[in-house]
Amino acid sequence: MNESSRTAAPARRAQRIAAIEVSEILRIGALAAERRRQGRPVIVLGAGEPDFDTPDHVKEAAIRAIRAGQTRYTALDGTPELKAAIQLKFKRENGLDYAIDEVTAGAGAKQVMFNAFMATLDPGDEVIMAAPYWTSYADIVLIAGGRPVPVRCSEGNGFRLQPQDLEAAITPRTRWLMLNSPSNPSGAAYTAQQLAPLLEVLERHPQVWLLSDDIYEHLLYDGQQFVTAAQLAPQLKARTLTVNGVSKSYAMTGWRLGYAGGPRSLLSAMAVVQSQSTSNPSSISQAAAVAALTGPQELVTQWRDAFQRRRDFVVAQLNAMPGVSCRRPEGAFYTFANCAGLIGRRAPDGRVIDSDAAFCRYLLEAHDVAVVPGSCFGLAPYFRISYAASDADLREACERIAVACAALH
Ligand code: PLP
């Protein structure tokens, strides 16, 4: 290290990220990993990814792509083969007709959303999101210069946004509503009957666009039918971005491939952002995604059934714990349990559990289970468990959480 690098001032952060930290979920994951390195038997139920492996036929397609030399830059927002596969998927599963230039692919659904907000938000523009919301929603909006507007969705309403609350949150500065069904972190999903009144509100406000985050589409339980906004309200399709990806449905989180359907005017603006950031998503991942979207789909339903079984187990365990209650989520792979009954209690080491974050810290430090506080998602006091974990880990973790709760007085 030379003298100048030792004495250099720390990097000055730009205003646009001054209020944003690396996600709390990643921080908890890092803390858990550190404890594991110290030899602690930590169980992490914080991750937002399936514990299954990417299907073999998808891996093979990627290997074939490498061997065939598909290792160069591709068209900016997706190869013709991938765009055709996305188009087919929207038609087959959602009854949506998108032209080839009305679909786009990026390095994950996250990048697609980032593109959309960077492309459309001016300073102070507002984006409404149903709280609890996926943490990245608010942070992406902030980075793009917008203002996140969380609307509290109570447990009594199934954590679903209510039409009157949406109406009240809309201002002349509102540019977007974000909807996520099934939801991370609550697992709540909207039936057509529950979604329709929200879309009616949007119809009355033509300046508001809709971002429908359908990434957990295939993880919907008890036979509930998935419905997406543009399908239910075709009159809104011209101002709806329907976002999806292969991460959750096909156990492909590491491949970084997300996609969307939407109007050309929006997609061409999003292409500008992608062209000067990442350019195309990985050529290999695109070939893999074609195989995932057009290949056999049986695994998707097998995994869904496995997740439903785990949900039932975890919800039953949580509801048997003193001070905890948990609504049965309709989808995704998360439970969002209420821990209001634990707030104010004292742990054997003397610490007071004064928030959901304090409860989660106690669980990790005293019982080696990592879960995420509801406050990270804009709604407290709750904690989120990801049940995308092995049956053995879920059983052991639930036993530890039960012991942890019982030890509070
Ligand atoms: N949307 C929601 C609600 C998510 O929970 C996640 C990932 O956790 C994503 C989008 C991003 O998925 P991708 O891996 O495609 O970027």
C-alpha cells in the first residue's frame, strides 16, 4: 500500500444513495455466515431463493450454448429465441398477447424494475407500494430519484392493498403503483375479485402506471388461480409493465435472468438504461431461460406442492408458539408472523425485546436461527421466515424458535 492510498479520504457517497444501505437481509445473512465460521450451528431462513437445483435440461441447454459458441454479445434486451419464448410464455400462461418488441429481458427481474424506474422517474415522482413490500422496491425508487410511498396493508385485510387506501395515496405526482402477488414478504395473493377493484381505481387515474411483479406466479397454493393485472384489465395493458423471471419458478436465482412485457414506448426507454449499464443479460443464461420457459413444466408443480407442505408445517408450528401468530399465506415461500405478543418481554440474558428487529437479533445470537424482521419490509412487529429450506432445517429451526419464545418472560 503506498502512502497516498493509506491517507486518501473515504469515498464520498452521491446524494442519490446517501439514505440507502446494503440490504438488511444481506447483512443478517453475513452475520449468520460469520457465526457459522465460528462453528455455530446456524440455520438461515432468510434467503429468498428455492433450495432446489436448476433442472438438468436447463443446465444442458446452457452447456450446449457454450459449446455452440453462443458466448458473444447478444441483442441488447434478449435474443430473438428468448423473446419468442417469453412471448409464448405470456400467451400460454397469462393469456397476454405481446409483440416481439413488447418484451424485454435483463439480468434479473430486479434489473428490469431498475430500468423501468431509471427510465421514467423524475426527482420527487411518487411510487406507491403495498407495505409490507420487498425491500428493493423502495431502494430502487430512491436510487432512481423517486419517492417511495408505502401504503400500510393490515394483517386483518390479509396484507392486501385496499382500493380506498390506494385512492387516498394517489397524488398528481404518482407515477407508478407496484403490485406483487403472491407477495414477498407476506405471501399474500390477490384473487381476480380482490384485484379488480384496485384496477378500477387505476382506471380513474391515467397518469399512474402499474408494475405487476409476478415473479412468484407459480408458487400459489390450495388450487388458487393466478391472475395478472393486464389480463384482468386489458384496458390497462398500455400502461402496465408485467414483470417476471426464471429465478423463483425454475430455481435459477444465480443465472440472473428476468423479463417483462409492456408497451413499446416504455420498453424503448428502458433499453436506453440497459444499453449503458449491463448491455445484454448473459448469453448463456438466455439460452438456459429458453429451455426453462419452453421445456417440461412438471417440476414447477412438484416444487409448488413441496412448498405448500412446508408452508402448512411452518404455519402450524408458529401458531403453537407463545406470543406468536401467523396468517396462512396463499403463495410464495415466506411466512410473515406477528410477534406483537413478544414485545416488551425480557430474555434470560436480560435484554428486552423492544422491537421485531430485537427479537430477530435475539433469535440469531441466542438460538442460532436467522430470520428477517418485518421492519425491513415496512411493517412491524413481524418476522419473515423463508421456508425454502430442507424439512430437517425447518423442523429444527421451529423447535429453536419455540424454545426462544418460551424463554421470554
Ligand atoms: N421481486 C420480488 C418480489 C422478489 O422477492 C425478488 C427476489 O427476491 C425479485 C423480484 C427479483 O428476482 P430476480 O432474481 O429475477 O432479480
